[in-house]
Amino acid sequence: MQRPYNDPIYRRATATLKANPQPCALQLHGCTGQADTLDHQPRITDHTHQRGTRCCTLVPACKACNSSDGATAGNRTRSTGYTWP
């Protein structure tokens, strides 16, 4: 199975974004305003990516927002085992 980030559609969209800068669509805390990555909606971790089915929408996002969104999702799914005193 091909990884979603190696998908030719994703690679073409990334090249297009680099050639034609876009504003960040996520606008989360710490946003730089300028998109330099593409965010999969829904998240790759939330579904099984199937090439050619249009299961994802690629949204322009700055690295800060894209990383923050992924980290938030990951933190929600993990339990640290820590309890507050």
C-alpha cells in the first residue's frame, strides 16, 4: 500500500502550493499565516486512505498549525497514565 504522502496527487498539490503561495486555512494558535504544507482532512489517522477515492481534502496550512493539529489529535488518543494529585 502506498503511503498517502507519496501519492502523486499529494505531491502535485504540494508543488502547486510552493509555486502559488496560499494563506493558512487552519489559523490555529501560533499560525504564521502563510501555508507551506498541506493538511489532510479528515486526518490520516482518522480513516483508511484509499488512493483515487477522494477520501481526503488537502487544505493549505502553515507548518505550525499542521503540527499543532496533529499533536492535538495524537494527545487525545493517548493516555499518559498521569493523574492530578
